[in-house]
Amino acid sequence: MIKTFIHKLLGKTAGASKPNMGRRREIPATEHGIDPSLVDERAVQVCRVLRQAGYEAYVVGGAVRDLLLGLRPKDFDVATNATPEQVKSLFRRAFIIGRRFRIVHVVFGRGREHEVIEVSTFRAYLDPADAEQVSGNERTSKAALAGIQHAVDASGRVLRDNVWGTQQEDAVRRDFTVNAMYYDPQTQVLVDYHRGIEDAKQRRLRMIGDPAKRYREDPVRIIRAVRFAAKLSGLGFALDPKTAQPLRSSLALLQEVPQSRLFDEMLKLLQTGHALASIEQLRRLGLERGIYPLLDLAVERADTPFVQAALADTDRRVAEGKPVAPSFLLAALLWQDVREAWSRRLERREHPHPALQAAIDEVFESRIGDVSGRGKLGADMREIWMMQPRFEKRTGHAPFGLVEQPRFRAGFDFLRLRAEVGEVDLTLADWWQEFSLADDAAREDLLAQVRAEHRKAPRVHRVGAASKADDPNRPECPAVTAAGGAPAPSSAQASETAAPKKRRRRRRKPTDAAGSSGPASEERQPDLPAPPPPTQ
């Protein structure tokens, strides 16, 4: 009564009834069957240090789910009742990150071989009606959010959530039951509050609490639901009907999410090894449009040979443990736009290189905007695209310089994909593959082979250049063959047009004793080999 009265005074509506907080169950190793050897030693070390300091510490989230399924998790998260500052003080290389949710990254190793264990503090369950409300969103209300630990926007989306609580409260705050279990690597006890172990066995993805309300609290959960469904579909998991039902009606909530966050979530959908499965889930759930413009385009073009090959190649690389770059996948997704814009400029007689640059600028402006098109990601995409016409030039020192480019491998992989779908000749990709791996002597032999092939091939000349200069609106004449074969009538006419120019530059011979002059000599000209037509 008193709480309701206070809410009325403050202009707040009474919150919904407190959700089912669950009941703590401790499941021994003999029942859950987790193999301790699958647990990363660094996660075990983090838990050990925290426990020795007097805190609780558990492996939590998707890692526990994967362990239950007999899989070796790629990432390990730890949950504790220690605050971020207390966690940071216990480890030499630990960093507090985040504003909306403050967590700690404990870093092991250096360089590319480093590993990160993410440590989060148990969060309290708080009724959104008790949170401070701001009028804008994460981007427009930075000043109002300063110093606030728990805040929501007008739609109920959580903007700040740094109020610490118990493990039971932390469990009810998590998305899915299969991600809300806690594993103690020292005692090998599994703690479960929401029957997540039963859902894992039945391959069911069920949202904790009321799904519509959870999507409203954080609309990005819509994308995460799709990602988890795609990631686990190969293991037989499917979204619970009550979890899937509000997805489409909740799409409008994503309009208030910062574009940069949506961009990152899109990359997680497409670059975690389940890109094709994610596209399939989006279509199955009716979410093929409305999440993010670039993701809409990916769904639209997923059936085209080139984009499909790029998505499949990304999934393959992730499965093999190889690195993947978002620039490569996005370059493949937008290559159709770049080619079309480039072709339009070439038809207007623009120079190929600046025409390609302008086409790329046009695509960045229309498709990506300011999210990342002007940063490193955009620079990498541009380099991949600009490298494609350079693969056609296999003479002189150009090939040597190209293979030394830092992004050569990405550009070559892009060329290889184009060859696999028939966009360029497969022999071109094979040649570059051999050239990139060869020593200098073998590279010279490969270039000699190309020169020999060019000598054998018919030489093609452009004619009618003089007329083109006189009349800029006149279309360029087609190419004619100079070695063997009769030219097409239109080309012959063009050659005759160009011939007087050549004769005017030839010096007239002096008159001989018989009185014959230059024109008589010209009458014998057809018996001589015709001069080559002028080249540009």
C-alpha cells in the first residue's frame, strides 16, 4: 500500500508483481556429468583467487550450458559477489569496462595469444518502476545518467544497471534458463534456480520471466534470441513458443537502441560461425526486415551465389578456428552495389580508378553512413575492393608490389570467392595463388608464361581515336583484330576514316624521270602491307 501510494505521488505506475525468483538446487557431479577437464584452467584460477579472498565465484552462462552438452566452451565468464573494484585489486592485469553494466576483464598472456576471463558481479533484481527515468536514450541522456546506478528510459529499457545483489537475484536477471546456471569448478557442484538443466536436456530455449517484458527491458534480447536459436539449432535446440511469440511485435523497440550497438549485434549474428543458420532463423521468425538495414540486406542477398559463398566461408573459418574480419564479409555483401555504381561511371567514360573510388564513396554513403564507413573497417573494405582490378595486371613489377600489400590475403580470398562463383576466370585465382607462394625465380617464370600467352593472343586495337577527339559525343568504335581475320564492316570503315590522317603525315616522293609523281605511287599502295591503324 505504502509503495503504491509513493508511486502515485512520484507519477510512477505500480510495477508488475515480483517474478518467480526460482528455487536454489545444488546438483552434484554424479547427476550433471560435467567433465572437469573441459574447464579452462584460467577460469579455474580466477575462481580460486576470488574464493581465497573470501568471495563466492562460479563459472556462469553459456560456458555451463556447453559443458552440460559435453562441449568445450570457447569463452568463460565468472560471476562473483565481489564488486568490480574488489576484483580488480586481486589481479595484476584486470580492467574495469562498461557503463551500462560494469564488468572486469582479467587478462592472461600478451599479444595475439592473450585470453580474457570476464568477471561480473551478482546484480540485484530491481523493479523498473523503482528506477530513475530519463527522457532520452543512451546517446541523448549522457548528462542525466551521470552518477545514476539504475535508470530506464520512457519505454522501460534499462540504461544503467549497477546495483549489486545476491546470486538468486542475478539468476533471475539473465535471459534464458540454460544460461542461468552456476558451476563451482572446485566442488564441481552445479547451482540451478530455473530448471535450466531440464531445458538443456529437452533442447529448449526458454526466457526467464515474461518474454515481452524482458524484450522491453533490453530490446537487444530480440537479436540474442535469434543468435542463440541459430547457434544451438545444430544441437536440436529451438525457441520455446512463448519466448518466440512476442518477437515480431517487439521489433519497434529496437529503434531506440544506438546504431553502433545494433551494428555490433549484427556482426555477432554473422561472424560467430552460424551466419547461414542465423539467416534461416530470421526468416523463420518473420524478422527478415526491421532489425538493422545492413542485416536486412544480408537476408535479402543470402541466396545470391557470391554472398552465400561468403557466409559459408565465414562459418567454415570460424569452425576451423581461423580469424574472420568483418570488413571481408561486409565487402562481399556490398560488392554488388560497388560493381553497379562502378559500371555506371565507366559507361560515362570516367577513368576506371577514380570511378571505382567514387563508386565506393557512394556505397558507403548510402549503405553504411557514419557507423563505420569512415573508420578502419571502411578503410579495409575499400582496400579489398580497390585491389580487385589490380589482379588483372600481371606484367612488370605490379605483381611483386601487390603481394607485399598488408591486405593482400584478404583481397586474394575475395578474388578466390569471385572465381568460385564464376565472376572471374578460375585460372586467374590459381595463378595468383601460385605466385604468392613462389620464390623470386618461380615468380619470374610465371610472369614469362603470361608474356608468352599475351604474344600468342590476337592483338586488339582501338580505332577511330581521331574522330572521337573531334566529336566527344561520338561513341567509341569497337575493337578490331590486327593479326589475321577480316575486321567487321564498321571497323573497316573506321580504318578508312583514319587512313587519310596517316597519308597526310607521309612525305610525298619527288617526281621521277618519267614524269610520274606521288599519286602514281599511291596507286600501288594496295599491293603493299597496310600500315597499322593509329593507336591512342
